[in-house]
Amino acid sequence: QVQLVESGGGLVQPGGSLRLSCATSQSIFDIYLMGWYRQAPGKQRELVAVFTSGGSTNYADSVKGRFTISRDNAKNTVYLQMNRLKPEDTAVYYCNARHLITQLINWGQGTQVTVSS
């Protein structure tokens, strides 16, 4: 069982920035694809940014150019840098780890991001 612990959420004004972190319980990046998803009230959970099996990244159209996913292998941590935040970015953000072979998915507990003036 992979444990994922998100942190870094909070309240920020429109145009501001936040960096989310997802700490994993072990070194898993070689066998799991990592990503970030979000769920706004009354909406389905949606992809924000993920690493692909080819080593590249995919982003939702709504965050392209504003958000950046990255990882630190030495710290077993994945990050989501969010810039130029908008009120519509308000959601609970979840870290996701998907096993390359079994496709088993693990989720973190989520961290709330609120963009409001």
C-alpha cells in the first residue's frame, strides 16, 4: 500500500501562487505514475497534471501555462506549482499514484485550495 500525504493548500488571492507537495512513503516513481487531480464542490474529480509513461507531462487545458508538476526523487515527493491562480481553481487537490503494470490507483487525503479575494 502506497501512502500519499499532500500539503501546501490554503487560501490565496486571485493571481497568487501556491505549491502543493505530495510525500510518498517509499521510493515509487520507477513503478508508479504520479499525478494531481482536483474536485470542486458539486463537480467530478478531474485531472490537473500527470507524468506519462514516456517521461513527459500532461496538463488540463485550464491550467496549461500556469501550473507545473515536478518531482524530487531523493525526497520521494511530487510537487504542483500553481501560479496566476483563479477562483475557478478552488477545489480539493489530490495526489494520485497509478501502478504501471497493475493500474492500481492510490489517492492521498486531499488538500483544500481556495482562491478568493
